[in-house]
Amino acid sequence: MAESWRRSLAARVDPDRHEAPVVYAPDEIADLRGTHPLATTVPLLKHTLSMDDTIMIVTDTRGHILWCEGDNGVRHSAERVHLTEGSRWSEDVIGTNAMGTALATGKAVTVHSREHLVRTYHGWTCTASPIHDPHSGLLLGVVDVSGPLKTMHPAVVQLVSAAAKLAEHHLQQHFVPQQHVLTLNFLGGPHADLDGRPLALTLRNAEVLTALALHPKGLTAEQLALLLYGERGNPTTVRAELHRLRAQLGGVLLTRPYRLDAVVQGDFLDVRTA
């Protein structure tokens, strides 16, 4: 929790800030729901996490609340502090909270009372777990259970984690994975996105991705080390770099050999084929 507070304070979140910002209007939320991959899991999550005096929340990868279901009384209380559809709950916006911290760490977490950075939420207890695309490994959002302090129970984190796994299993059983599109624009600086989601790349990341894009059948760590750094290249260093890249690319970065499971497009590829 201390790490989350440090991240939040580094982002200049004010502990005396009163509420999370509402980013989307109701009509915009309806549009976002319609295209979100977690839409079909919401009935399952609602049924699994239906408990007295709580609400069940599902967010996207940036912490926007897209669904909020559950006890009417708790929902009304939540609306008064913007714990409602359309608001954003990432750590950099509203500080330590279960949804934002689960997104930041990729792990299930409970944030209880004064563990929330913003004092407005000291009367709440919240537990959230990330949900990943079972085919690609990419983060899709989080599921959260929130309620007044009396609803705090150690078993809730196991229940929410199990619900997230059920949602992933549902996606695995009912949906064929779509072909991902990786866009690499490296002429003038390393800029890239995966299915429209911007990636934070270093120059070394860009070098690795360029090599993999130019060798679609794949490369071993030894081959990558030789291509990128010459005879002094260290395969162990390359493997560490690939591990960091996989944190962003998920299942798009395959191993044995290392290769990209996506349609790759980029400015340097256009120049090469011109």
C-alpha cells in the first residue's frame, strides 16, 4: 500500500480532493459498453458478486467505471462521491483505491478505509481484481466490489479474484481471438500502439521490435543479441528486455522463437518496401 501512496503522491493527487472526476456522459457510456470486450461477462460477474450492502463495478483499462450494479442504497451513497458510471479511478487521478491499484499492479487488492489516499473515501472498503484477455494476456479492465466499512471481510478478495477468473474462462470459451494490429512508427522517434492503445517504449524496446518485425518467422535470444549488439551481445540482456516488452504486449509476443503474433505495420516497413 505504501508503494501505491508514493505513486499517487508523485502524480500530485491531493488527499483533500473530494471526488473522482466524471469523464463520460451517460450516452457516451452506452457507446463504450457496446464495444467493450467485458460486456458479455457483466451478467456473470453480477450474479457471482451479488451481496447485501455492496455494489459491483467493472472498469476499462484506464479506470473508467463502465458498469455499476448492486444495492440501491449503496449506489445512491456512491453517486454522492462519484463512485459511479463515467468516473475515472486510476491512481494518478484519485490516488490509492482498489480499482486503480489493481490496474497499476495487475494484482487483486483490498483497500480499506484510511488506506484510501483521498479522505473522502475513508468510509468505504473496496476490493478489485484485474481481468485479462485469455487469448492474448492483455489487460481488459477490473472487477470491483465496494461498500461501507461494515462489509469488510477477508474472504472478499478470494471471491472477487475467483469472479475475475470466471470472466476470463467465459471469454475463452465463447470468443475467438481477433487478430491484433501492432503499429510501429519509429522514423523520428519510437511511437507504437497495439490495437490503438499507445505503448510506452524505450529506444531499446524499439530496436527489439524492429528486429522482430523484420523477421516474422522469429528469432532466438542469441540471434537477437547478435543482430542488435554484434558479437558482444548478451542473450541474457535480450531476454530481460523481452520480458519487459511482454508486460506491455502480453500474448502478442510469442516465444521459442521470439516472434510477433499480430499484423505489424510501420513507417520503416513502408520505406523498406517502397
